[in-house]
Amino acid sequence: MEAPWFLRTTTRDLTREAPEGDLEGAAQSYRAIHDAAAEAIITTDALGSIQSANPACEALFGYRLDEIRGSSLASLVIDLDRLTQGQPEGTPPTLHGRPCEATARRRDGKEFPVELVTSRISRGQDIAFITLLRDISERREAEKALRESNALFRAILEGTRESLFLMDREGRLLAVNPTAAARLGRDPRDIVGATVFDLLSPEVRESRRRMFFEVVESGQPAKQEDHRDGRDFVTHFYPIADENAKVRAVSVFAQDVTEKKRAEDELRLSEARYRNLLDDMQVGYLQSEVATGLIRKVNPALARMLGFDHPVELEGRPTLDFYADPEDRGKMIAALREQGLLRHYPVGMRTRDGRRVPIECHIRLTPAAGDTPALFEAIAIDVSARLETEARLREADQQLRDMTDELPCVVFQYKSDREARGRFTFVGGRVRELDHLTPDAILADPGLLLKNILPADRHAHIASLKRAARELCPWRSDFRVLSAPGQVRWLHAAAVLRRDPGGELIWNGYWLDITDRKLAEEALAQSHNLLQGILDGTGEALVLLDPLGTILAANSTAARRVDRRPQELAGLNFFALFPTEIAVQRRVVFERCLASGTPQSMEDTRGGRHSAINFYPVNDNAGHTQSVVLFARDITEAKRAEASLRESERRYREVFEKLQVGYFRVSVEGRIESVNPRAAQLLGYDSPEELCTRDASDVYFDLADRESLKRLLARDGKVANFPVSLRRKDGTPLHILANSEFLRDASGSPAYIETSVQDVSVLRELEGRLRESEARFRQHLYGLPIEICICDARGVVEYANQQYLATIGYTRHEAPTLAEWWAQAAPDPKYRADISQR
């Protein structure tokens, strides 16, 4: 294809001075440059129509030449109109060879930035234009990245609270942040370009200069520490090298590490205290690796627990060596990964000599960090003594039931497994107004109490039970129940929870009728609400504080409490109005409210009065606390009520603990297994242990009594108020009433006889004296010369003296009742009635 005239003209112009034989070669060279150029080259006529384009143009826009020939250049350069404003229509921009930027559009519609340069070519009346275009997308991205990098650099430079310098090889400042300038006492704009060493104090100038030039020469970072004016500083020098590894600049970072060093010192001191605490603890501590099971650390208490003399003997050994059942470790790991933290986790450990020790653990998992692997940390408690005590407590269940039958409350033990299936194992005592909730009824139906709770209280009651079971914390709950007559009664229930080695959750507690207390509390609450309404209406102790504690406003009540008028308080520091101890306590809670942005509360005592103080933050739309509202309420009476309640509960516990009844546990073979101190005291022994060395036959005054008791037990299983005489240590008799029953083993066979005894020796003695006195009295009456007759409530003659029997002519056994004799003696009813009336 023949080139357009303007290309031919350009070729002739370029080769005008060339010999005739080189014209064809020059034209070929131009076409080669035109085709091989990396920039797009487009030629247009005077009307802006595209006449030709090189391959780079086709690659840039995605069009072939035959697709765009004759099209307007504006179809490729979409904002060409902006560049050609003020020029003839269709005329490309003529900027005397200077580049300009525009937006182009490819065939696929994607827009991109270009840089273009246009040249005008003319021959006579013919005009043409050559336009070179270059895609500058990458340059634009680079410029954007450079701007963002500069912005980031500026943000880091100005945002850090430590000193930052950027210096050239000679130590002249290229950039400095405000913190560094402030430490030098200068403005950043005044010191850029200055030699930094001239700005430093004499004591650090030379050391800084020497370190700086060592970094310039070596190209290696360096660090320098110094102490001045009571502060510790660490200065880091970082070289900035070019592509030839030559240092062109140095970045200097100076950090005030005074607080960090203090914190490190405190940390070392804290670690020392922690190690001392660990060594002095009376419970065991273990740290082991999760992956290998190797022991890393133990304290002396755990070493002693496992039969070792020193913790060093255990370190490095696998924990599996000390599990009584090696499978327990896998179960523990699975439970720990599921729950994250194990509390009161039971496990059996094996001591050095092979003994099994029951252990209760609190275990947590510490994740791996850096070179430190994942670790188990455990607090281990030897619960052997506790388990033995629990066994004894189970043996005393029946004794406790007998003792609590007449208590004005209900005490109980409840057990539930991990699936929340539960049962009452002990219920004793009763609440007088709730006769239908007897111990036997509750033992037979564990859900009976829950069924009687009012629906309005049931949900909260169940939620409190679940929370206590989940957290294994003390449980308390107040709720209403229906009594048998349909009345509503308030009960207060409380229990202490623990988990036994078998995993069962044990609740030991009581419930108590608190209806009277609740009525008093409701009356108190109504009184409090009335008082609160009055306080709200009169502005009870209300103060508005700014973040510095300055009083912005206060009501008259608050002013009266500090003997001021409200207008006198504005502008004063709130905490300066109180004694130092009170002010410090209130400032701590005030600053916590400011820091957290959440309400805080406290109580304090001043002048014998207790106050509940609440701090409420006032936040702006961004959540920043602008001020704090303080509200103080007098809670002295509530404190007194709480003290009275505690005193009442204390007196109740004293009465409970002073109940004394003698208790025996005797095997079916006759061995005295255990007795309580009261039983030993009744029989004259110095201690329960001394009495336990004797056989049951030794303490019966008449062995026939023992055999009778055993026969009754074998027949009925339980004997109540059985009179028997026991032999004291000194051989004298002790008259008692015995309440006995069998305690059976797991197979149901009788294993023990449990007996509670009540001393009736004094009563027996009085009865004997009474019988003797009555015999002497009757003997005296028998010979008197007057008629004397003693009858029971039915009129049957129980005693008649000699004169009476002689008068009526009967023997004692033949004597009629008084009514019969009176009817015989006076047959006329009217006469008898008249005599009786008179």
C-alpha cells in the first residue's frame, strides 16, 4: 500500500539532503521506525479522520487499521474535545510538541490514561497531523503509590510518640517528627537541613556522632543506650542504602524506655514473688507439655504428695508414670479441649511407693507461644482426707435425720449425675405451714417441691439451679410455694455444691420459711420507694462533674451535705470537699467510670452513715465521656437490716449446734463401731474412742434387754422409745429410751444397728419415789375412820379404804362405780339431781 502523501512528504523532507540513490533506503528506514515504535502513531487529515496507524496502535486499542481508517480520532481519545477547545472543529490539539494527558477507550470499552503529542505537517493547501500516544496507566499507579507512601511516611513520622530523624550521610536532617523536635526544644521546620549533632546536648553529642558514622561506614544497624535527667533512652540507627549498597541516609529512632524498664523491674520482682508463692503453697502445682507429657515444673507440695523429696526428681519425667489409670490423661485432655478450663477435676495419682492418691485438679491449657510449646498447668489437691470425711458423713445420714426431725426448717442433700438426673439422698426437718411437703414425700418424689413453686417464680428458680451447677458456686434462691390450704408462703433455699470423685454433683443445703421476713422486706421496699420518689422530686445528692473532677452543677441536697450552697460548689474540685481517705476511694471509682465509659458504683462510710454512690458517664455521639453524673444514696438502714438478719441466722445456728443426743453405731456382731461425745459422756467414759474399745454386751445392764431389742428390730426393722438400762463405766445403771434401726449394706443385709438414746434416769428415779409415796399415802388412808374412795375418770373404783368398804358392804373388787352406787342409794332421780345441783 502506498503511504499517504504526508508520509511521503515527511520522508522527502527527512532525506532532502540525501543523495538520489539513498531516497528509497531512507523511506524504508522511516517505515521501519514507524512500524517498530513502542508508542502508538496515528496520522489524521485536517478533519481529524484517521488515515493510518502503526502496529503499536493496533495493539494498544485492539482495532485493526481497516476498522478505524476514516474514523474520528475522538472515537479513541474520548476527551479530545477538552483538549481542542478554541480550535477549528476536528483539529487535533497542537501544543508545539509538548505532551498532554487524556483518556482513551479500547475496543472492549475499558478506559485508560494516555499521554499524547501532536505535530502538524503541511504541503501547500494540504494539512495532516501525526499523533504519538503512550499508555501511562503504570505511571499513574506508580504516582498514586508514591503519594500513598509519602502520606504513610508522614503519618508515621508525625504520629509516633517517640523521636524519629532522617539524616543524610553528613548528618544533616532531611526530616524530623514533632516529638523529636520538641525534645530538642525546636520547631521541625526550623531544624530541617541543620546538622543534628549541633542540636544535641554536649554529654551525648560525641557518642551519637561516633555511632552515626560507624553505621554510615559499616552499613549495619546499631543501638545505643544512655541515661540522662532521670530517664532511660534507647537510640536505634538504621542505614538506608542504594542499589550499590552504599549508605545514602540514616534513620534514627530514639525511644524513652524509662517506663518499660520500670515495668521489666516490676515483672522480675513479680516473678520472684510468684516463684516464692509457688514454693510455699500447700497445694500441688504441675506444669507439663501437652504433646510429650513431660513434666516441666512442679512445686515442693506436689513432690511431697507423690512421695518425692525434691521437685527436681520429677522434672523431665512423663506424667503417665504417675497416673493410677493411664487412660485418665486422655480423658482429661479431651475434657479440657472441650471446656477450655477444668475445675475440681478428679483423677487418681500413683505415688513413688505405688500408693493410689485421689487428687482434685484445676487445670487450664496454655497455647504455644514462640519457642514455648503448649502446656498444661494444674493445681492439685490431695482429697484423701475429704473423701474419708465424706464416707463418715454418709454413715451419719441417719443420725442427722433423727436429729433434724423437729427442726423448724428442712435440711437436705441432693445428688445429680452429669446427665442432670437427680435424687434426694437425705431430707430432715419440716416447715410447719407446709405439712404436705414431708421428708418422706420429697424423698419419694424429688420434683414435689418444684411442682409447688408458683409458675411466676419457677423459671428464675430453675435458672439459679442451672447457674450454680454450671459454675459450682454456692446456691441461694427465694421463691413462693403453695401450702396445703392454698396460701402462698415464701421459702429461702441455700446450698453448697461439690462434685464427688464419681462425678456426681452434691447439694448440701436447707430451705426455710421466710414469709414474715419477706412481708417486712416488702414493707421496707414500699417505704424505700416512697422515699426514693421524694428524693427524685427534691434532687437527692446529684452532682455533675467534668473529666477533671470539677463541679459543673449540684442540687441543693448535695450542697447541704457539704454545708455549702449550690452556687458555691460550681467550679470547685469535688474530691477536695472530703477527707483524704474518702476522696481517694471516690476518685478511683470516678476514674474507672471515665476510662470504661460505663456506670460504676461504690459504697463508703462518713460520719457514721453509709452511702451508695453511683457514677454515670455522659457520652457524646462518638462514645467519648464528656462528664460524669454522681448520685449518692443513704443506705444506713439497709445495712442495719442486713446486720440484724445475720445476727438472727447466727442465733439459729447456735441453737442447732447445741442439740445433744447420744448416738451409737454397733455392728450386728456386737462391736461398738462409733459413738458421739454425748454418748460417751452419758456412760461416764473420757472419750468416744475409749468407749469404742468395748463390746456392746459390756454396756447392757441386762443382756436380755439387748436380745429383746434385736428381736424387735428383726421383726419391725425399727424400734422407738424402747426402755433399757445401760451400764456406766463405774458400774451404775443408766436408764434410757432407745430409738434404733438397722443400717443395711449394699446387698440389703443388716450391717449395723444405729441407736439414739435419751437419758431417763432422773425420770425413773422420780417415778420410783412417786410409787413409794403413793403406797405410803394409801396405807395411811386405809385405817382412817372416814369413808374414802378413789375413782378413775369413768367412776371405776381404784382404791377404797376399810371404812368405805364396811359402810357400803362390798369388797374392793365388788364395789360398784360411783354412778351405780349413787343410783342404788338414792333411786329417785329428782332427789339425786337436787343433791348434785346443791
